[in-house]
Amino acid sequence: MGRKIILTCLFSSAFLSVSSLDGLSYENNLANAELPSLQKNIDFAANQIEYDSVKGLITASGDVTLFQGTNVLKADKIIFNQNTKEVTATGNISLRDGNGNIMFLEETVLKDGFRDGFIRNVRVLFSDDGHLVAQEGTRLDGRTTFKKAAYSPCKTCNTDGEREPLWQIRADSITHDENNKVIKYKNVLLEVAGVPIFYTPYFSHPDPSVHSASGFLTPEFSTSSELGVFVTLPYYFNLAPHRDITLEPLITSKEGLVMAGTYRQHTGNGQFFIKGSVTNAIDRDIDQIDTGNREVRGHIFSGGKFDLDNLKFAGDKWQWDYALRWVSDDTYLRRYYQDRSDVLQSHVKIENFTNRSYFTAGVYGFQGLDEEDNSATTGHALPAFDLNIASTPGKWGNQFTVDASGVAIARTDGLNSQRMSLKGAWKLPLKTRLGDFYTFTASVRGDVFHNSSAEKQDQPIHGGENGTFSRILPKFAVDWKLPFIKNGATTQQIIEPLVSIIFAPNNKNTPEIVNEDSRNFEFDENNLFSHDRYNGYDKWESGTRINYGVRYSLYSEHTTVIAMIGQSFRLQSAETFPVGSGFEGKSSDFVGRLDLTFGDYIDYVHRFRLDKDSLRLRRNEMILSGGTKKIRVSVRFLDLDRESTDLTNTELVNSKEIGTGFQYLATDRWTLHGSWVHDLLKKDTISYDAGIKFKNECLEFGLGFERRLTSDRDITPSSTIHLRLVLKHLG
């Protein structure tokens, strides 16, 4: 009869420490002992070990743990057969792999270091909270096959009658291929809320350890009066860890197929993408009637950003980027992709960041998408550059800056212009004993302009004559403020009178210099204290003027109030700003703003402009958002009254509209939302929408309705219904 050894073990650290017995020495763990062991690369710990030398059995019992690489097996009892190299485990068995997946089972027989074997009554908890249950399974060469199994990423409740997940996949067999990191299914039935809704003989998806893998992504279903029923069926190709392609075909019942896709790649020093679409669309006349012809329509977008390591010097950072945006016609993006862009910009530029300095140079092209846009008269910057240099602040905080800028605007059939600008400035901030703050700024700027083909200017309002013109623009400014602060037990109040005086010669803007970059202007609280209110170089604000106003701030535990009002006055009444902008004559309109926040319940913003003579509201913009975490309602009102009848000196037009929106969190999973926009001048509704969303840990569902009532050539008023269903891990 063979020798039988029973060892009672004392734990040290995470492994077993065994004392000397029968002349044999055991150190750290049994696998390193001279006694026949489990396997050279398997360590284990247990409360008790029995060794039967005749049968070649090692039996470990009592909180048994086996370690093999990153795999950990736990059980109440484990028997290792040295002859067959099999491990039989029973009682509270769990097997954790290196990816954090845990397998719970009733009985298992494993061999080859846990890689092969048989399992019964198994449940797998994946690292992303997905789970799988099966009657039995086999494990061979890193591939585990489960019979009569079900998989779901949804949480389940332990209450009787509520143990079914929201959705699950049932299959005759589910195979987890650890080598290829994929989960495969045969004879698949998809159940939602316990109801079978879809069958397929075969299905697969990547396991939770995979960051990305080829396969179908979530489809989107919609219907509209323009396109009919349409669906997007994206398919993702994982070409390599650093590049991929997503095909995104759009199938419509009225317009046929729109083929689209996106390519992405990381190059090591940057990344770029190429995205586009094309379709052989039905040609329609002005009345939207099919002419029987077809026309090719499409778009292409591309962009990327890259570091230029070979241009790096001490402390310098160089990079370049590009953007390409082109569409075959003005309404394509709005019709097929609900993209309401009115201008597409393309560029290639280089940038440098060095301490307090910045430099950029590039070329810029534009494509206008409004009906009145003409590609022949659209200007392109070929090229443009900007340089900003700032010195280190001196002893008193004084600082010097140098700014240089240049651009060449070219058109295929229109006015061409070039500009060069150079500006130097000095700034000194001071604080007096009284507590008031001063900032002194002195600057001088020189501009040189050259125009050609001025006779082809399609908008005479912006001027321009053939020839070369130059100007010098000196300026000196003083900014002052005196904060008065009152601190309460739980509040702080601040009143700040604000004044700025800008001294400059009355060099009026002349019609010889074309206005390319300073066309959009409106006087408001944001530019009240600006030294030059134009947002470009072609026009400049001349003459001496005084800006003055007052700002009030209140801060408490739950409430914040910030209010400001001010006006600007100039010594000369030269008309430089567009009529209706709010600054005609010597005095401007009064402009102001009120911001109010009350905890998480109310956010209110009110921007306004009051007529300088009648104090009538000429700009009135209010945005109110309020409610609780459960329900939120917003209202937006805009009224721009320019009072302008001189259309030769302005492009500003009146505007008046109101918009509302709401969001209701019915539960932590269900959300209702909607919005409505109405044009008060035309007395027409612009658009409205409503929808419902559901989202939990394993499913996302959305159903929405949108009605658009605007028209633009082949885009007519239409209604659209969107349906989106996302099942976790299945796209």
C-alpha cells in the first residue's frame, strides 16, 4: 500500500509555507518541492494537502487557490492527477483570467495549465459587467464553447419574477475564442424584455478585451417627406491599430443610395481623416418634379494635424494642419445630412508656439452655400500670416508687444487685394493707494493696401479703388476702474465704475481701401471698452472717444448676479459704423447685460441695447433656463431693431424670433425632450421637434420627430422621424 502524507499548512504572504516532514524540505510552495508537484509554472495555496504516491494524486482542500501566470483558480477542493496532468475542482469554483473576466462553475476538469478541460453549470462575468450562463462547456487551446447558453450585458435583479435581463442573446452554442478575442454564436435568438424579435444562424462580436474590431455598427432608421424611408448601415473595418475605415451607406426609398465612408489614420507625429459621400441623385426642376435625368452629387471633408519634430529648436513647437471641405452644390449637405453650414472653409497652415510668441501662415479657401453666393466673386486668402511677439513683463509690469499681419485676397473674377500691417504697443498697469486700477497703452500701427480689378467689386458698399494706399494709426489709451467691495456674512458685493479714454487722430476710413474683413459689426456690451471695435484690419475706429459704464456683482452661496450698463461718446461725429449698429453720431446707444444664477434652478441672461434718445429697446435678447434636475425648461427671445432704411450703408437687417425647449427626466432612464422656434416678423414657425430617449447600462433607444418649415431651392418643408437603437457590444 502506498504512502499517504497529510500536510497542515501555515500561510505566509499569499503562498503556502510548509514545515519539514519525513526528511523532505518544502519552501514557499509545493510546486518548488522535491515531492512530485502540480506543474513547474503553477503555484497554489490551501489549508490542507494530501498526497497519494501510488495513485499520483495531490488533493488540496480548504480555500484552495491555484496561480498560473495571470490565471487564478479558486475552489473548495482541487485534485491534481500527476499521471494525466488533470486538475479536478469542485465546490464554489471561480476562474479569473488576466483580462479580469471571472468564470463561476459547479464542476470542472482542466489540464494544460487551465487551458483545456470540461465545465458544467457555468456563469461568466466579463470585465465590462456582461454575463453569460450555460449548462455545460468545453475548453480547448484557449477556446471555450458553451452549450445551451445565453449572453447579456444587462444587469439582472435577484427578485423573484424579475431575473430576466432587458435584452439577451440565446444560442445553441457560444464560443469564446481567447486567441482571436472574439465571441461567436450559433442559432441565435435575440430577446428583448423576454420577447423573441430576431433570429440568425450565426453571429459574432469582439470580447471585452478588444478596443476595436471589424463589424457592423449601430444602424439608424429614419423617414422624411424628402428622402422617404432611409437607413444608415455603418460597417467598421479595423485595418490596423493605427488606421481604420467606416463605410456608412445611406439607403433611401426616394433618392436611392448615397455611398459614404470615413478613413482615419495615426501617423506617429499626427493624425488625419478623409470623409466623403457620393450619389447619383434624381434631377428635379424648380417645382421639385422629376425630370427623368440623374446628377452626381457628393462631398469630401478631410483634416489632419501633425507635429514638425525636425523644426523644433530650444523651447519651440512647430506644427501644421489642414482642412479640406468641398461639396458639389449648395444644398447637398442640408438635404442628406442636415448640415446647415452656410460657408465651408479649407486651409493649410503652419504654426509656431515659442514662450510668449505665436506665428501662423497658411492659405485659406471658402465655398459659400447661400443662394446669392457666387464662386467667381468669393475671396480666398492666398496666403495669410500673423505674428505676435510679447516681451517678459518688466519691473512694474510694463510689457512690449509686436504684431504683424498680412493677407492676399484673390478671386477668379472679381476684386483682388493685398494688405500688410505692423503694430507696436506698450502697456503699463498701475494700482494706486486709493485702490483704483489704471492701464496705460500706447500703440502705433501702419497699413499698406493694394487693390486691383476694383471695377469688378460686386458690393460697392465695401469700397475699393485700384492702386496702393497706406496709413499710420497712432493711439493712446487709459483704462480706469475703482472697485467698491462690501463683504457680508455670506455675501460679497462689488460695484465697479469703469472708464476708458482713447486718444487717436480723426483719420476716417476712406472708400479707396476695400473692406474685406470688417463687415460684421454690432455695438454691444462685449466691445464697449474695446480700443478698436472692428474685428478686422481693413476698417479702424478713428477719433478720440470715452467709454464709461458701471458693473455690479453679487456673490452668495446659491446666487450670482452680474449686471453692467455703459455708453460710448466720441468728440467727432464721423460715421464709421454701419447704420443700425447702435453707434451713429457722437453718442452710442446704451448697452448692457444681466446674468443671474440661482443654484441649479435658474440661469438667466439678458442682453440689451437702449436707444440713446428715447431709451427704447433696440436690441433685446433673453435666455432663460430653469427647473429642477427632473424637469428643465428654456425660453429664448431675440429682437434686433436696426431702424435702418438706408440699405446702401448697411447689411444689417431686423430680426425677431422666439424659441422654447424642454427636457423631462421621467425616470433615471427615460427622457422626454422637445423644442420650437418661431419667426415673429414673418409670423411663421421655423421648426419644432419632440422625442423620447431611454438609456441604461446595456441599451440606448431614441425616437424623435422633427418638422422643418423653411425652403431653399430643392429643400422644401419636411417632416422627419428618427429611430435609434443601440445594444451594448452589438455595434
